Amino acid sequence: MDTTEHSEHSEASSADQHTDHLVYAMPPKKSAYRRWYGAQHPNVQMVLSQLWMPVFMLIMFILCYVAPFQHAAPRDAPIGVVGTVEETRTLQAAADRGEPGAIAFENLPDYATATRQVSDGDLAAAYDVDSHTLITASALQAQAANIIPKIVTPVLPALEQDETPTVDDLAPLPAHDIGMTPMYLMIAWCISGYLAAMFVGLMGGPLGRRVRFFIIACTAVLLSFLSALLVDPILGAITGHFWALWGLGFIWAFAIGAAVNGVSYFVGRFVAVPAMLMCIFLSMPASGGALPIWMMPRFFEWISRGVVGNGITEMLKKLVYGVGPGYTHGWILIACYILAGVLLSLVGKPFRERRLIRRILRGRTTMFQDAQKAAGRHGAVEQKKVLAAHGLEIRESDGAVMRIPAEAHHHGLREKVDEVATHIDEAASEKAQHHGGAVVSADGTLLKDAPVTGLEATQGDFEDLRSQTRRDNDG
């Protein structure tokens, strides 16, 4: 009695121990949609799992490009007035009557202050009352230089000035330069940075932090060199700044790559979403490269000081044309993006590992993971089929592709037929024993008499298979 109780207690304790050490549970039942999705061709699954990308890009191109440029209009364009305070107020009142909110006039003490603020980009333009001169800087913003005279000239009659003002262009664009090169080079550097980091995040998940940063840095060196080579000596779009362009392009591409790499730990294969938002969709309209930022919707004006596009174009315009706010803001942005990338990677790597462990312990997989595994298995089978159809096979020992001898190819066909026949033998034998004890041998013949069970058809099928095999061998 005591022995039985002790045995039962031991078994219960053993069961409890096994339960305590259990770290894996069977995965939860998949939804009907997951089961339907998993039943599709593996390559169809792979294609469907990536269709979110064109949908995302379509929506963002329309929202971030079509919408803001469709509604572009002057909004509080900062224009200085070298004159009295009363003259400045008169111009502002005239502007508000004509188009409220389009111009924000600011009184300036002298002409030198006006030229300095226009050159630095603090003002879109300035008007000197005494000389009837409009001060602009085409290289800083070519579109602004064309737009400003059109919105300022109509309000000058308020000061009894009916003639078109003289234009003093402090930084005219070089010949054959429309001022768009900095913006397009900015886009190239953004793409160089975020694409490298995006691929590292997508396919280099297990890689260590140092390896990730090393790959991003090497890619930044190579692509920035290529961009400087194309822009300066080959195309001549920007001349005389090869080394500066290479260095500036490298540091920006690396900063962008570092930030995107840090984000990739948290969003996985959807890293393209924040990367493209940060570097392409929000950065371009908020950079002030295509149109003055005071012509864009307020949202893009609010975020302009934090996007990479604004910092890159400011530094490029200062380097190439000698105008603009300078390099300070750009260097601050570079430092912030690199610091953010390092901090996110320090936190993100353990976060990714914990999330991976939770998924494994819960037995959960993503649709993309299932599609990848299925596509891999299907690809291996498909490869063997294609090779076999051309009389080739892969040698398992070293992966070499070998040509199958004709006799071996026929031998393999016979083995395949024998394998199928054996499988049918077993099924037929079970059926015969169930209906009367008849047993079918490996060659398809009945070993003893039994009631009619329908095995006569099976016997005929075997004979047909043997005949077909003999014909193939003879051929």
C-alpha cells in the first residue's frame, strides 16, 4: 500500500518537474485567413507579403508630394524693409488688403543689415525704400527670387512707387544652373544612407552592432565617392569641390544609415516605412530645396528644422554658392542622428532578442516567415526537377552538378516505379486482409486464394507499369 502511494507520488513529482521545465508550447491555432494564405503557392505568398510597399509608396507620394505642392502659396514670406517704421506698416497694410497672410514685412535699420540677412537666409528678400531696390539671392532659393518681385511689386504703390524696382541679386546662379543640384544631390545622399541600413536591418538581423556600423560606413564611403565623382569632374554640375562633397556626403550617409539601423531593431522588415518617411517623403518637401519653406503647408514648415533634407541643402548651398545659414545647423543634425542611431542600437538589440525569444516560446511565426520557409523548400524541389529534366543532378557530397548517365537515368525510373508499386501493394494487402485474408506480394501477385475483392484491377495496373518500364528500357 505504502509502496503504491510512494510510486504515485514519485510519478506526480516527476510530472511536475517536467511541467516546470517546459519552455515551449504548441503554437496557437492559425486563423482561417492564415490557413488560406498558407495554402497558396509559396512564391505567391512571397509576392503578396510585399504588396504593402507599392500601396504605401503610392499613398505617401500623393500626400507628401502632390498635396503640398498643389497647395503651395506664400505664407508670411519674410521680407525686410529698409526705411521708417511707418513705411513698413504702410506696406504691410497694403499687403494684407491684397492677399492677407502672404507677406510679413520686417523693418531693418540699414542696407548692410538687409544684405546680410538675405544672404544668410533669414529673409526671403528685402526692399530699400530710398533706392527703390529689391534685394534677393537667387542661389539661395531660385524659386523665391522669381516669386518675390511678383508679390512685392503690387504693394509698392502704397508708397507712391509705381515703377518696377531694381533687383540687386547678391548671389546669382552660375550659367546653366537652375539651382536644383543641391536638392537632387541631397536625395542621392539620403538614398545612399537609408538603403544600406535598410538592407542591413532586413537581412542582417543577427549581426553584431560593430559589423552593422562597419557595413554602413563602408557603403557610405563608396557611394559618397561615386556621387562626388559623377557630380563634379564627370558632369560638372558642381565644380571645384570634389573632396568636400565626398566628405560631406560620407558623413551624411553614415548619419542617416546609423539612425535607420537603430530604428530597424524595433520595426523589423517594415524598416522601409520610417526610413522613407524620414529621408524621402517628409524630407524633400520640408527641405526648402524645391520651393521656399514659407510656401509649403504649415506642417512641413514645422518639421523643416529636424529633417535631414533641410540640413543637407543648407550645407551644400553654403559650400557651393556661399549663401545660406551656414554649417552649424547641419553639424548639429548630423550629431543628433548619429547619437540617436547609437542609442537605439544599444537598446534595440536586446529588445529584438527578447521579442524573438517570446515568439519562439509562444510558437508564433509571421506570414512572411512561413512564406520564406515554404518558398525555400519548394525552390529546392523545383531545382531538382529542372536539373533532372535535363539529365543533371546535384552531388550531395560537394554540391557539384553532375550529368546523369543514360543507364542510371533508366535505373532511377525503375526504382521510382518499384517504389510506387510497393506503396500500392501495401494498401492493397490491407484491403485484401480486411475483405477475406488475401495477401498481395511485393510483385503484385496474390499469394493465396480469397474472395473477389477488386484486386484484379490492381494486378492489371502492375502489369501495365511493368510493360511501360520495359518499353522505356528498350528505347
